[in-house]
Amino acid sequence: MTLRAALEPRSIAIVGASDNPHKVGGRPILYMKRYGYRGAIYPVNPGRAEVQGIKAYASIGEVPEAPDLAVIAVAGDEAVRAVEDCARCGVKVAVVMTSGFGEVGAEGKAAQERMAASARAAGMRLVGPNCQGLANFATGAVANFSTIFHEIEARDGPVAIVSQSGACSQAIYILARQRGLDVRHVHATGNEADVTVADLAAEIVQEEGVRLVLLYLEAIQRPEVLARAAEFARGRDLPIVAVKAGRTASGVKAASSHTGALASEDRVIDAFFTRHAIWRAADPQELVMAGQLYLNGGRPKGRRFVAVSNSGASCVMAADAAEELGLELPDFGEPTQARLRAALPTFATPANPLDVTGAILGNSGLFGSVLPILGEDDVCDLLMLAIPVAGAGYDVPRFARDTAEFRHRFGKSVAVAAPQAEVRLEFEKLGLPAFAREREAMAALRQLAGHSDWLRRKPARRAPAPVARFPAGSEQFLNEFDSLSLLAQAGIPVVEHRLCRDEAAARAAYRALGPKVVVKACSSSIPHKTEQGLVRLGLQSEEEVAQAFRDFKPRLPPEDGVLVARQVAGRRELALGARVDPLFGPVVLVGDGGIYLEALKDFRLLLPPFNEADALGALSELRVAPLFEALRGKPALDKSAVAHMAVALGDAMLGWGGTVASVDVNPVMVFDSGAGALAVDALIERAGAAPAP
Amino acid sequence: MTLRAALEPRSIAIVGASDNPHKVGGRPILYMKRYGYRGAIYPVNPGRAEVQGIKAYASIGEVPEAPDLAVIAVAGDEAVRAVEDCARCGVKVAVVMTSGFGEVGAEGKAAQERMAASARAAGMRLVGPNCQGLANFATGAVANFSTIFHEIEARDGPVAIVSQSGACSQAIYILARQRGLDVRHVHATGNEADVTVADLAAEIVQEEGVRLVLLYLEAIQRPEVLARAAEFARGRDLPIVAVKAGRTASGVKAASSHTGALASEDRVIDAFFTRHAIWRAADPQELVMAGQLYLNGGRPKGRRFVAVSNSGASCVMAADAAEELGLELPDFGEPTQARLRAALPTFATPANPLDVTGAILGNSGLFGSVLPILGEDDVCDLLMLAIPVAGAGYDVPRFARDTAEFRHRFGKSVAVAAPQAEVRLEFEKLGLPAFAREREAMAALRQLAGHSDWLRRKPARRAPAPVARFPAGSEQFLNEFDSLSLLAQAGIPVVEHRLCRDEAAARAAYRALGPKVVVKACSSSIPHKTEQGLVRLGLQSEEEVAQAFRDFKPRLPPEDGVLVARQVAGRRELALGARVDPLFGPVVLVGDGGIYLEALKDFRLLLPPFNEADALGALSELRVAPLFEALRGKPALDKSAVAHMAVALGDAMLGWGGTVASVDVNPVMVFDSGAGALAVDALIERAGAAPAP
């Protein structure tokens, strides 16, 4: 576990130590002194006997012990040599702040690789290059030159920030501190020649004092490391929130010029995060938004939301936002309404959201009267108190006390919203999270509820691998018969069909499968048969089938036949697919089907193994989801059957273990609830075959 | 123009004047003194000779002149009597602060109506009841008891706030002042027994000094008043931004218990705002967000967006957000790249977003070097400077000067983003809008560009009314033949069809319209014929048609016939519709069609008259819009033809002038680009007929 030395080094050398506390080589010394680092500090500078009042050494070799950690703050080739020296001396972790490597082209990349190689050879871990470094405010080990620890005094606390970008690590730190969060770890990994954000996260999630982990990522190099970290964190109810930038095509392009990050399709990231209960934030502000709510310890059981305000307008807007954010807005039962009616002025309505009206001016105890009613009657999981205006005559400290008492007594998750900083302050003093904007308070509560749900979930286990009687061959694609057979073996219901090698067989197939059938060429060399005119739909006589056979057969390689399948019409055509992502492995797609799948992009991805509930969740997020429900006198569609197929396909992808590159089942015919779903077309691509031209 | 007296009263009486400057009847006097009101102030209080040092009167009748405006700050029935007294004395505007009227049930509503009636009879305008009143900081006429003018000193400026809700008027005021906006008008209209937000807005848009109008609405009682105000404002390039709360079902429910607001379908509001160039904000924060950008005078011609930052991460996130917000991210041409390359350190990439890198620490003039290149080469309409972190070593005042110089010299719209308040302050000092959040800065720029575009647009003019040979009758629905005829007269292409009253005619119709036809019952008494089994599709022989005729005819009233229409298959089935909204009048719908229109809700509404560009804009916002483009080897769909049909339907709705309640054209068959679109089914509902059971 050499990475432990990155986080808790017992001794730190600074190669290129500077007497100027605001130079790259000076800041770590300034910060370690300021933040009470108790280990040994060894400035290395051949030109000085002392640096910032501490005895200096001419080279890393002269330092009296092999330091756990060495900061490299010398320029260009000197940095490469310094890394080699450190490796030789038994340093456990080198933090290379120097830039001008992988981010500036081929030559820099080569130098970076040399640096990494010499570290690897010696078993030394390398952070950076081109990084702002590591900071641990529990120990004062600040091997980091970020400006911001000079501007905003650090305070050890339960939050850890790990970021590829140095500037972003500081921006997140600023925002976290503005939100009243105390931060223990601030690490920036830069070019990630060796140590990645995920590596550090995997170490940090094991620290008992850490209760919230915030990540900024542009690339996920080894998803399995992050996955393990996330599962460990889930095991101890430790939330991880992450910004993964480069979510759009433009963002990916910008990211590659920033850190040379590898791109995966963005929805795979969503699927990965969902699977591992990592909540995704759009930007640093969203990253810290729910921080206090997490740390307050609340893990709401549901999304029942109540808003309480002294303004009717806030109530109307809260109702709007609740619906948009997917919060439930429960109606109060009659007993609760009666109790509220007794507590409120006669002209107030005991409804949710609850407007206590301007009467709060005459009766400062009004919030204190209604909140316990909401708590005792257990009407909500989440509560927002919105105070859009206050001033002379408003007893805000009392409002804050009453709210804190409510949270304390009933264990509900509470957020306050008030545009006036002085109003928020009264609540913040009592540890209540306060937001300038009502919508943000609600979004934070929504996040807490959603993430709590993810953290409670048991991740799906891998099912027993299906028997993989995989047809031999080297063609890129399996023919449709083989594709359907493999799916059927995997437990996916497929349309009834026969492979016919002569006309008599085709005629017999019609007699068995008619009155309406489809005839298709079945050849591994013709994966896209529709475009070749080798599909006939809706054939209704033996003669038509025989004709189709006679027309198609001569156009196929001699060993290939023709597929006759029962023609079925489902209520809706969906699509199912799978492919192997180079980084994330098998990925399953469920979506609205047909030829417009790619144009409309109404699909979701899932990472196997997953279970039926996960698949149903993905289906419910499709834009066409309303069509799955009972509608216009028609019964609901068989969502469960589709979910079941998706789970089977996911398990199969794992079971096939890299033999299959992609699976395309489009369309999947879906029938009425209880009547199932059927794969009516299938195309399986072998792994390792030459790609399609 | 008695409402002018509401905004610039020459004299103000306060009925129920209080010596306590923090009571409802005391605050207006406190504020008028503080904010330099020069007109006469007449406190009315039978128990005092003086109120807050000003001579008081026992009754409104004893005031030496009829005051322009009277504040009513007495309780309950006394307020009703005070309104009557004011009306009798010739007061021009009464501002009734008293609550307990329309918002508390039937009895209160009746009292409110009596109050309004006595005002109406005397030609006196009534603001409120249950309102916080009117405030004009240009004149100091503050007939308003809001707490906030005591908490945050008002400063006359170019912004006007008009809100139904008093608390919300204050919240908006707080946020506007936090954003550095100086506010002239703050009005809250409460129950709107007479004067509405729209009435006041219509007056305010005529004030030359007003350059930004912010509205909060829960109901739009008379859209035509707001429409006129908006068109006047558009004529002078005056932006109006509005929150219309109650956008969701839950919000509407909450709003009705707040001010008894009438509900219209929310998308009609969107259509209305779009038509009249009113930008819609989700909440008070969004309402003020772009304020400074508007006031800076920029009206960008397009959405070409450039981001400049000292952080690569900010650049990546800006690229993501640009794509999500619909901002264009232009590539720099080679000459610009060359100039940037010369200005930037070698390891920087001259791409958009532009990362000047940490080199800004060594060269504080770097922003000042690159910004003029971007300006001279005219590469953008909108620019964001993002500084996620600064501190010792960052010459922020210089960054601010260079940015201000750029804006001044090139007239571009510029927003700054920095999470540190002290960084923002340097820019704000120079009048540059600064945001804590990059995404918000970008959203504000996006709003400015979009709204500028709307403000430049000429509103569509009403086309000459089509000849309305409307069939006589009293049935709720026209039969399909009459419906199609009316549409055809209105210039909407309809499928070729014949009305057949005997079998011979049906046979002749087949010969004329075959080889494939549809046969449908055609009766005004059977509007939903499919459900009755009175439609046959895909008939391919004269005999089948004759059989359908024989089957259908006996099931129809004797005067009705059978429609035979050519069966056409478009590439896509869309839907077109129209109805008369009780508040907004004719509304046209364009959307993805078929029976799932209502479940999928993939449609947009337009208020006629509108032109083809408006209709194309609405089509482009549909989720199915990607299918309109050339795709998978198929040509684009004929969007123009659909847009043309929508325009014709809108003009027809205006031309029919209230004869028609609704029109349903579903499906509209759309063909390849150039090949048009056809109405293949139509159902027109008469206005004023008994509603369907």
C-alpha cells in the first residue's frame, strides 16, 4: 500500500525548494509550517544551507533518510533526473509539479513516459507531472503549491477533494468552504502518468474520518479501480459525488487538448456511475451543493417533500420545481390538516406546500407550531423552509431554532432557502444547510434522496454464465440463425423460425409457421440483408415463400440458407443491444427501436451485471416510457419481459467472456402485459474479427 | 390614463396612518420621507393630530384636496368603507393593503367585489386588496409597506419590478440589488381586483428611463393588455423578463390557493411569451440573471460563443455547457490561430475554449494580449472569461481592465465567472457582469442572445381572412367532408376524396382514386368513426369499396354518406391542431402525430398570426426533429410544407373568428422534401355547440 505514504508521509523532501514562499518550490514548505506538519521536512537545494529557516540539502541523496514523499519542483529535464534520483534513493512517492510533459506533445509525452518507467522500476509511485500536488490537512502534509490555501485558511474536516485539474481542485475547495464544509484532503493529479484520481479515491474511502468524497475527472483510465473504491464506499455509506467533464462532443474535444483524456461515450459514464452509486454533478457548484445534507447524516427513505414558507409565491414555485425535479408532494391527511388549521391563521390553507402567510410577522412562533405537526404525523422525508424576505419584525433566530429543533427531533433532512445572506447565517449557525435559491435547496434534497437510495441498494451479482456453444468461424458476424440460437441459449425469447437449405424445407416451414411469415437471407457474409433486398415481409402463401427462396438462394454463398420466421406484430418495437466498451467492458442498451434508434437517441445504457429492477429503471427513463403504461383503453406493455431480456443479455455478455464484440436485437416486439416480448431480428458480431468496412 | 397617477401621484393620503414607522400604515410615510417624495402627504387617522410629524386628518373627506392616491391600511370592513369614501372624494387610485378578501373564501370575495364595484362606478382605479403596494424611487412615491426598503437602501435606476406577490416583489428586489441593478419601480398587485401586473407594465414600458422590466405572474387575466405592453416594449428594444408560476399541475394547484389564479395550459403561456418576445424565467434568480447584460446595451447578433480561462478544466466544462445550452462554439480560423499562437506560451492550444494556462501567473497581460485578437478577428458574439481561482500573484485588477477594454472596443457581450467574491468585485467595479458560476454566466449570455433575436423580430401580421363558407347547422362537429373542405378553402392541402351517397358513386370514386383507398363513414353525429368500426383501410378493389359502402350506409343517419379517399403513406405522421383557449384565443398545435400525441406530448403551441419561420422554429424544437433531416440515405422531410399548413391553419382560426372551437388534423402525412404534406383526416368542432358528452 505505498499510496498510504502519499496521504500520510512521515517525511517530505522538496527538490527545488525555494526560500520564496510563493514559488512552486516554496509553497509546500510555507503550508507545512502553517498547517502543523509533524514529520521531517527536507528542502533540497544545492545553492542554500537553509530554506525558509529549515536545514537544506544539496541533493536528495544527502537527505539523512529516504523520505516517504518527495516534491519535484525543478524544471524540464532536471525533473526527469530528480525522479530517477528519488527512485534510486527509496522514496515511496514522488509528486512532480513540473509541467511541459504529456500535455505539450510527443516529446513531452516521451519524457513523461521515461519518468514513469524509472518510478515503476523502483516501485516508487508517481503523482503528476504537471500537477498541483497533494494536501492533507489532518496531518499538515501539504505537498501542494495551490494558491488557495494561502487565501482561504484550511480546516481539517470530513470532506475529500480529488481532481485531475489543479485549478478545479481549488475551485471546488473555494466552493466547499463557502458552503461551510471543512476539507481534509485536496489532491490534484495532473497528467496522471501513474497515480490517478481513482487510485487516491480508493485509498481515501478507507479513512474513517472521511464522510464525503468529491471528484473531478476528465478521463477514467481504469474503471475497475474507481469501481472498487465506490463499492467500498457504498459498504460504509460514504457518498461519492463526481464531475466527469467532457460529456459532450465539444467537451471531449476540449478535454483532449487539456489533459489528453481518452473518450468513452458519455452515457457509458452515466451507466457506470449509476451502477456504482457515484452521483454525477454537472459542475463544481453542483458537486458541493448537497455537501452539508450528506454530512448532517440524513439518509431519507423516500422523496416525499414538504415546503413551508411565509410566502405564497414561494409555495407556488416550489410546487412547480418539485414536479420538475421528481420530488413527491404528498397531500396532508385530514388529521394533519385539522392540526395545521388549528395552528394557522384562519385565512391560511393547510396544504402542501404550506404557506404560513405574513402572519409570521405577528406570531414568530408559527414555524415552531407547524413543524412538529409535520414531524409527528410523519408526512415527509424532506423539508424546505423558504424565507424569500425578512427584516425588521422577523425573528429569524427563532425561526432557525425551531427548524433545528424539528430536524433534531424528527431526523428529517431539512434545507433552508433565503436570498438574504444575513437570514441564511442564522440557520447556518445552527448547522442547517441554507441556500440562496429555493430551486437549489430542492435540487440538493432531491440529490440526497436519490443518492441515499443508490447507497442502500445492493449491487447486482453476476448470474451463472450461460453455456456458450459459440459457433466456430472467423467471419465478423454470425448469421441470423446462429445469432438467434445464441440469444435463445442465453434465455432470450426469440421468434419461431427455421433455417431452410432447400425449397421443400422452406415450404414446410411456411406450413408450420404460417399464415404470415418473413423470409430472409441467412448468411454471415450479408449482415445487412434489408439493404440488399434480401428480406420479404408479410408472405401469406407457400408459393410466395417458395418464390422468395428461389430468388434469394442463388445470391448467397452455397453453404448458406434462408430463414423463414413467423411474422409477429407487437404493440411496440423496442431495441436491445450490447457492445464491449474498450474501457468499461460489456454495455447493454435498451431503447425505443427501429431504424431511428440512432437519430432519436431515446435509449439508456446499463453495465452488467444488473437486475430486473435496474432494467425497469432504465426503461422508465425513456421518453417513450408513457407508452408502456395502460393507455387509451389498451393494457400496459410487458415491461418486465423486456427488462428480463436485458438482464439475460447482460449476463450473457459476461458469460461469453470477450467472444462477442456486439449484439444488435432490433426490433424487440413487445406485447401486452403478461404476453411477453420477442427478439425478431438479431445480429451478433464476433470479437477480434476485422471491423466492418 | 388614471394609472399614471398610480406611478406618479402628486399627493398621497394614508388611511389608517400609523405613528409606528414599521406598521403597515406607518411604513409608506417613513419611506416617502426617506426617499424624498415631493408631493403632499396626508395621513388620515381620527385619533391623532399628527402622524410621524405630519399633520393628520380625521377622515379622507377632510383632506384639503382630492389626493391622487390613497393608501388603505385599515382592517376588514373599514377598508371597504374607506374605498367607498375615497371613490366619493375623487381619489384617482386606491391602494388597498388590507388582506382577508378574495384570498380567504366566498365572503371575502364578495366584499372584494363590492370594493371593486364602488371604485369602478367612480372611475377610481383599485390596486389590491391584499397587496404590498406601489413604490417609485424616481419620485419617492412609496405607497408600499415592504420590509425590504428598510433593509436595503433603494437607488433609482433603469429596472422595474412588477409582481402579483408582495414577498416575491421583495425577493426580486433583493436579488436585483445583489446583482448591482438599480431599481426604480417595485409594485405588488396582490389580489388584482382591478389593476393587474399587466396594467402597470403597460404604463411602465412607456417610461424612457426604464430599460428592463421584470414581472412575476401567477395569472394572466387579460392577455391582450400584456401583449400590447410587450409589443410597445419590443418597439423600443426594451426587454421584458417574466416568471409565470404555476407551470406544473402541482404549481397550478398551489397558485389557486395563493391568489385564486385562473389556469391555462402552461405551454400556451410559452407560446404567448414567445410570440410577444417576453423571456420566461423559472424563478426570481433567473429573472435577474441577465439584468446587467441587458443594461450594458449589448444586443448580440448571434450565438457564437468563446470562453477564455486560465484553467483547462473550465474550458472543458464550458464546452460541455455550450453544447447543452445551444451556444455555438466556433473554431478559430488559421489567421486567428496564428495570432493566438504568437501571443500564448508554446504549450497552450489556440482553440475555443481558449486556455491561456497557468502562464497568466508569470504574464499578467496574457488576457490583454489574446482578447483583442478575438475582437479584431470578429470570431464571437458572446465571450466568457472564467477565473476559477486567483490569489497572491494574480493581477486581477489588470484582468478586469483588459476585459473592460475588450468590451468597450469591440462591443461584444461579456460575462465573467469566478467563485471568489473578491475576484468578481474587481470586474464589477468596471461594470462587467460577474457570476459565481460559469454555467450561469453562459446561461445569461445565451438568454441575452436569444432574447435579442426575439426583440429584433417583426411580429407576424394577420393574413387576409379566408372566405368562411361555414356550413350551417348546430351539430357539435362538422363531418369529415365539410371539415376537409374548410381546410382546403383555408389553403391546407388535403387528401383527394369524394363524398358518396350511393354505391355507384362509391364505385366511381374507387375507379378515380384507386388502386388503394380508405372508406370512412362521414357523419357529423359520428366524430370518432374508428372506435365505431366505421373505417376501412387499404381497400384495393371496387368490390371491397362497394362492400364497405353497403356495410356502413345503414348505420348512418339517412342524410349522411360515405367518404372514399385515396390512401397515401407519408414518411412520417405528424399532427396539426387548433383550439380556442378561453384566455389566449386561437392556439395552433404542431407535433408528432398519431394516437400517442397526448401520451408522448411531443408538440409545440403557436399563437396566430405567426409566419413560416415561427412554425419551423416550433418544429425544430420537437424531440422527433432529427427525423426531419436527411437520414440514413433518405432525403429530408418537407418541413416547409408542414410549417405552411400550420400558418394557414392559424390564419384560418383568426379568419373564422370564433365560429370554430377546435380543429384536429391527425395525422398529417409528410413526404420527402419538395413533395409536400397532406391532411388525411380532419375533425372540426363548432364553437358554442354543446360539449361532447
